[in-house]
Amino acid sequence: MKILIGEDCPPTASVDSACLTNGDGALLAMTKRAAFGIKAKLIFAFTAVSLLTALIALFAIEQNIDGAETAALIEAEHMAMSLAYTGIDDVIIKNPQFLTNYVKGLQTIKRDLTIVDTNRIRVADTDPADMEKVYAHDTKNEVAHTLQDGIPRHFTEVSSLFPLGTKQIVVPMRRDGSGANSPIIGAVILEYGPIHAELMAVAKSKSRLIMLAARASCRHRSSFWLSHCNSIDQAFVGAHSCGD
């Protein structure tokens, strides 16, 4: 339908046109502006809420991944500390053969495990070919630092056995296994890459669910916004037109 305003209206308007007075035309313009303002506010609100949803989802994913990283480190440290306690005082000096058998018996955990003395010489290793060699796969001397201060550290080992790298944690081995202040006589180096991979797989699965939920929420709000915009348009159609 063609809309004619004020002086443009012929004496008799056709049935295919609507005639508005100057006053009605001004009112129609005001109505259109009001409708546009409402739609603009809806767009702004939809955008703001969608951005907030995205930020919350990203924060949740980041916390989820960080939590998995922390859990892997804690689990690896606890396991390594447990392995460092053999129940034999000064075991590296008094009974090195026991450590060899000890590590061999722990192959069921399917982790790379190395025990070194204070000079970083391997006294027990899941890879017998590396026995009595200096451990030198800690690029920032993490093993040497732990031997000095007793603080557990983690690093990535890149070697012929792990050309793509694997995560390792090093903890001190003390003369008296149950004494926190006992002198350090060596260190346990334990691979925790598999633990890390398992926990990260769970974390990534949860992250995908978070993303799907955020996407579904945005789609629902989008449909809600579009339906309300259409309702606003329909409410103002022909509201101020006049007939023949």
C-alpha cells in the first residue's frame, strides 16, 4: 500500500493508498523512531548478554584446563614422593641393587622412572641401557636444583626415548625416607605425561560441553530477540494511516 501525506493526498485517494494528514505524518515518524529505539535497545541488550555469556564460558574453560594441569601435577608429585620412600635408610649407598629391583618391579605403572644420586648418576632406571649415565634431559637444571633445595619441580624431557617430549617431575630422595629435614641422597624422576593426558582429555570434554551450552544459550536469545523485533514491527504497521 502506498502512503501519501498532507498536500500529496489527492481529493479522493484510491483504495491502494493510505492518506495521512500532516499531523498524522509527524505522529507516524515519531512512532517509527520509537520503534527503532526499542529495537536498538534490544540489539544492545542481546549483544551485551551474548558477550557476557561468551566471557563466562571462556573463563570456565580456562579454569577447567588450569584445574586439570594442577591436578596432574599434584597426582604426579604424590606418586613420586611415595616412590621415593623405600623404607630403607640411605638406600642409594647401602643397597643400590635393591633400587634396581625396586624400579623393575614398578614397571606395572607403565611410567618412565629414574633414580639418580647427588651427582645425577642413574642408579636405577626403567631403561637399563641408561644405567650409570648422567641424567641430562632437564634443560633448566631442574634435577640439580631439586637435589640442592629439595623442592619438587616439573619439566619436559626431550630425548631419544621421547623425541616429541614428555612431562617429568623430580622429587628429592632423603637418607631417612620419613624425615623431611633428612639429608638429600638422590632424586626420583617420574614421567607424568600419561596422567596429564588423561586429565586433560576429561577437561577438554567438559570444555566442549561448556561451549555447546553457551552456543545454545546465544541461539535461544537470538530467536527471542528476532521474535520481539517482528512483534514491534507488526504493532506499528498501519497504526496511523487513514482510509478513503
